[in-house]
Amino acid sequence: MTRIIQSLAEISEPYDALFCDLWGCVHNGLEPFAEAVAALRAFRAGGGVVVLVTNAPRHRASVEQQLAQIGLPEDCWDTVATSGDSARAAMFTGAIGSKVWFMGESHDRSFFDPLALIEDPVDIRETPLDEAEGIVCCGPFDPHADPAELRPQLLYAKQKGLPLLCANPDIVVDRGESREWCAGAIAALYTEMGGQSLYFGKPHPPIYDLSHRRLAALGRDLNNARILAVGDGIHTDIRGALGEDIDSLLITGGLAAAETKTVTQPEPEALNAYIEKEMVTPTYAIGFLR
């Protein structure tokens, strides 16, 4: 049974670290949420560690730069683990070959920046689709266009047997009041068409391994029982936490605001109906991180 809480402080005592989602929980792509910032600061003030665990299809430095640009204070988090870094490690070890076709927007090209942690990295070269050995998918070329518009390219890729490396398993994200498609929508379509999609972000294990390594680098090698996952994606943040046996806090005012009838808090009956429908049960729920 999911417990609806009023604040993070209400349940934070048993936890030494947060694996906290970014988009929809801490910011909306345009500006930080003041109450979320205050909650994270209070958690850190009590000795906790905040790992920002994001399905952003870029490396950590790029995400940190974005956070600075939108004004997220550095004193509310400790370190960052990105789906992009997990996926980049796979690419540079040859998971999809050396000749790749890129899908995404121009700002996602930092995905190809060198990764010093990999010994003898594969020499990756961008090519046209008809010369590629694999696909790097950081998202659609146009985040507002229906992913089905990419069916012709995906059908050709499937016929060639190209693996698709999905750098962001999210299906959609809300930028302010505008909903955008993510790489996960394309990967899901490719899988549905019979293609092979490789995932590295939430809810899949590689990003949790990376998150633990980020904790260890801070001198905090913690048992999962001492970690709380926070997120608004029931099939990414919450399902991933369940798979790792980590307690979870669902932020219902994000992607599931309509389904849970969240204004300031979820309506209990709507929340229970949503959980039953999605068949994923968080430990706790709250309207917004505060």
C-alpha cells in the first residue's frame, strides 16, 4: 500500500542517500522548483547525499552545465549520474559497431565527446544510415513530431539488423507546459517493429550501477536499504527502483498529474486506480517534492 506523505522530511530519517530524478521533480526544463530545492538542501543538511539520476542522453558535464543555466543551486545536490554516460560507455566499447547513424537534436551531439574512462575506445564514426552498423538514438530530430514519422528509416534499419542504442528510455517529458517525445518512444517503436533496442537508463540496471559508483566516489558505499529513489515516471523511476529493491517516492504532480488528479496532492482513489492500472507500486507518493 502506497503511503501519501506531506514532505520528504517526514520519511527521510531511514535514508542516507537519494537517487533523485531531475525533470518533473526538481525542474521543468526551464526553471527549478523552489520547494524541491529546499527539500534537497534540508536532506543534505541532515547528512544525506543527493545523487541526481537522470535519463538525459548526455554526459554529466553537459547536464551540470544545463542545471547551471536554468539556475539550480549547486548546494542542493552532490553528484550526477546520466543515462547518457551509461550509454556512451557501451558505445565506446563497441556495443553497436564503429559506424553509427545519429538520431537527435544538435545539442545532443556531446554524446560523442571522448570518454577517458574507457581503455582503447572504439573509434566511432558518424555515417549515413545506409552505411551504419548501429544507431545512436538520443531522441527524435523534432521532439514535437509523432515518432511514427520515423517508421521508414526504422524499417530500413530493422531490415539491415541494426541495433539501436537508446540513450534516454523516457517516452515523454514536459518542458514547461509543452510535452515532448524522447528517445524511449523511438526505441519502443523500433522494438515493436522487430528491431533490437539497447537500454541503459532507468529502469534498466546500468544506470543504477553507475549511480552506486558515483556514491562510492564520494566515500558512501551504501546498501540499497539506505537509499530512496525519487521520481515522477512510474515506468522508469519507480519500476527501476523496484527492480533494484530500493524504496521509492512517486512525485504525482509530474507526468501522472492528470491520472492522479494532483493539484497539490494526489487524490487517494485516483492514485490507487493509477497504481493498479500501471501495476507498479511506489513506497510513498507526494504531489510535488517538498
